[in-house]
Amino acid sequence: MTLSDMFVDQDAETFEQRRDEVVEIMSSALDLAGADRGLAAIMRRLTVASDENEFDDAFDAIVSGVRGTTPQPLGLT
């Protein structure tokens, strides 16, 4: 998913406003001091992204990292 996909039909906000909104949501959803602490560096990349391409690359890395740290339910692999 790209930043543009997240804000379809909402072009009134600047890139920085959209970036900051997603960063805020991601920060509140992740435990950057605990289980997800390995994602902190990627979150910093997301926070300082200067354009949509940079943001999208960092967001993809966060999503991949979250998938890697999320425990699987018992009996499912």
C-alpha cells in the first residue's frame, strides 16, 4: 500500500501532513520500546521521509517487519 492509496480523494493535505498522520497511527500501534523495538530505526526513516517514494519504501519495510514480529496463532503456520 502506498501513501497515495491511503489518502484517495483527500488531496487537500500536504505530503508532510499525510506522512505525519500515518506516523502517528503507526507509532501508537507499535510497541517500539518492547516487542517491536527492532522497528524503531525504520520508524525513524518513515518519520523523516522527504517524499512519497521514500515514505513508501519505509512503510513497506515496517509492514514486513511487523509481519515478522507478530506471533502466529497456535496451530497455524
